[in-house]
Amino acid sequence: MEPCDFVLFGTLGDLARRKLLPSLYQLEKAQLIAPETTIVGVARSESTDEKYVSLVRESLEKFMKEPIEDSVWESFARRLRYVNIDLMQSNQYSRLRDYVDQAQRETVNYCAVAPSLFGAICQGLSTAGLATERARVVLEKPIGKDLASSKVINDAVGAFFHEGQVYRIDHYLGKETVLNLLALRFANSIFTTNWDHNTIDHVQITVAEEVGIEGRWGYFDQSGQLRDMVQNHLLQILTLVAIEPPVALDSDSIRNEKLKVLKALRPITRDNVDEKTVRGQYTAGFLTGGAVPGYLEEEGGNTRSNTETFAALRVDIDNWRWADVPFYLRTGKRMTTKRSEVVIHFKSMPHNIFKESYRKLPANRLIIRLQPDEGVDIEVMNKVPGLGKGVHLQRTKLDLSFTDTFKNERIPDAYERLLLEAMRGNPALFIRRDEVEQAWTWVDSIQNSWAAQNEAPKPYAAGTWGPIASITLLARDGREWDE
Ligand code: BG6
């Protein structure tokens, strides 16, 4: 791998401390960071390298589950430098020049800050002469809150960096199990040849969260679950389930195919938004840890918000492969448990010869568990052993659990993979501008239809699977959610 320097803007923020610094430590431990690489933390407050190093140590101790190893820490700490920059002051970016050496190495500039600052950072890097071909920028979500605002952000960045230098994060694309969707589909002929409207009845994608909004009312209330989760994470999962076989694993082959799926999403408009979507908002309820407040009672909240904390949708993909195969998506905060999965429901048998013991044969299901308890199940019908009259059938599971099968492999955090790919200069797992914009175009139509309706979201008690209306959404099509 070509060595690079790594600049972390927003190094004192929550994301950097909770996720990015621990992930960099793990890469150090796996010896995946080139010896020459310097990690430069950037924030506004004045500080010293020594103070920064101890702050990083504190973050690792607080946010990593495993103990820090002395030898790993020593080599990691040796790379750490701190630079204070007021991100709005272009003339201060020249301070970085003492730390990054573009004559020798490329620079990865990771923007773990509010998107409104992305443009200022790029401008500052340019003023300092650091926005060269030897630099890339990594952008955290959200890239805007609709198509128009995403264009403003992308233009501000695009004024200094061309598309090949811009790495937009969707951390779901760093998750092992999400990447495994490609392996399952394109390394197994049993799936490759049974993956269309001929054999699949419908697909369900659930990303249920147990957490609430975790003190982020200000951000979340302006966003809501559709923009916060569906526009990015759920649509990315959907595209990987739905894409045509890419010719290769290179970045543009995959991203071109994903874009085609996004373009084929049937628009949800004012005419059909009622039958195709459900919005919910949690009220007080109970989770494993005890009683929790409702969304409107969360700290910093107001009592009149109509922001949704749950969304369920019926999505149709207008292409040959997925004709008449609905994709049902649902995601919510404060649901019964944290569970993300894709369930492929195959079609039922056209003729049942086991009527005597099973009036209606259940269809096969392929359950891809994304998190937690990562794995893949296939449900198949089997004969129950025995000499009794008739053939008794039972639905049984072929169960591949990642933790049992790959016992000696650690499942890396999504950010470890993404930081590594950004350092390697491989954009395949990052979102291209046309993908972001296509996803916003589709989501904007839903958001605008909801706004025009001006209805309160349906209440659901924290600790449940969402509002009753989400059950009706599937019941109308004669189906039900997997629970
Ligand atoms: C983030 C959202 O992108 O993803 C959060 O902003 C959400 O609201 C989080 O909780 C979920 O990520 P994960 O990896 O815990 O499923």
C-alpha cells in the first residue's frame, strides 16, 4: 500500500473519539498502517501534541472493549500530532504543512465535522496548497438534507477536488455482513440463478434500533428516520440485494450497477404515499433496561414535533428482474431490540403433494442477519423421521453463524474497513455523487408528500415493532413482517 498521511478534522468530536480513533488503533494493531504515516488531529482549541496523545488514550480506554496493548499503543502514539485550526479561517491551514508531506506521500483528509464545514475545509486546504492530486477527502454523512442542499455541499467540495478524490461514507458499506451480500449473491450459483421475479416473492429489509436519539435532538428532529437511515443505509442494502451482476469488483462497476437500481425505484408521490408508507413516532415504553421516555419527552426536545422516528415503506423496482417483487423496508428507533436483517421470501411451491400433513406449504426463506448475531439461515422443509402414517414435514433451518464458523476471526468494525480503504485509495465502498443525488431525488418525493399531508406520525410504544399501520402495510398485500 502507498503510504499516506491522515488528517482528522474534528478529532475531539464524538465520532472521532468513539469510532475513528479506536479504528485507527485497530489498524495499527493489525499492522496495516504504513510506518511513514502521520496521524494529525485537527480541532479549534489550542493544545499540544502531549495533551492530544493523552486525550486519544482516554478515548481508547473509554470506547474500546478490549484492553490497550502497550507495544501497539507506543507505535500508535508516535504517529499522533495535534494542530489547532479554526476551520473557517483559510489562512490557518498552512499549519498543516509542517506535518503532511505531499512530496513523499498522499494525504487523506477525514472530515468528521458538520457538513456545513466541508466546503470551508476544502477551501482551506486549497489556500494552503494542499488540495493537490495527492490529496483525498473523506466526507461523513449526512450529505445534505435533500437534493438541493446535497448539491450545495457537493459543489463546495467539487470546487477543489474532483470526484475521484471524494470519498463519501455510508458506514453500512463497511460492515462485513453487508459486504457479504455480494459474496452470497455472486459467489454461489444457487443464489445467482434464483434471484429474480421467477423465484422470489418479496424481500424484507429491517433495520431496527433499540437506541433512541441519544441526545441528538437538534440534529435528529431536523432529519427524521427517512433521511437519517433510509436515504443512505437502507437504500444501500437494497441496492446490493437488487443489483445486476457487476462485471468486476472495481469501484465503478459496482457503483454503476447500484445507480441503475436507484434509478429504477418507482417514485412514491402524493397519490400513493398513503398506501406505500407509514411514519411513526415512539411514545414512552419499556425496553430491557427499563422504562424510557417518548420522543417528545427526550432531553432538549419540544412537545410538538412531527418528526418520524420510524418509517416503513413498500418499494417497487421497475426493471425486468424485480417486476412485481416488492421490497418492504422498515427502520425505527426504540424498537423491541437491535436487529438488522434482510429476508428473502421465495415463492411457494406451485403444487402441494403433502396436503395431508401440510395444507399449505410454507415458502423457503433466506435470512441474512446483518447485526447482531451475524449469519445466514435458510429455512427448508424436511420430513420428520418416524414410521407414522403419512409424511410429516417440519420447517428447519440451515444455520451459518459467523461467530461459530469463523471462530478465530475477529469481525472488524465498519470504520476500520472504511478507513483502510480510504488510505488505500480504493473508492469502491464509498458513495459516488450521482448515487447520493439519485437517492435524494427519490427520498425528496416521499418527504414532500408527507409534508403536504401534514399529518402527525402514528404513535408506537417504545419497545415494540412500530405502529400497527406498518402491519397493515403488508397485510394489504396478504403478507406479514418477520418477527
Ligand atoms: C447513523 C445514524 O448513521 O447510523 C444513527 O445517524 C443510527 O441515527 C446509526 O443510530 C445506526 O448505526 P449502527 O451501525 O448502530 O446500525
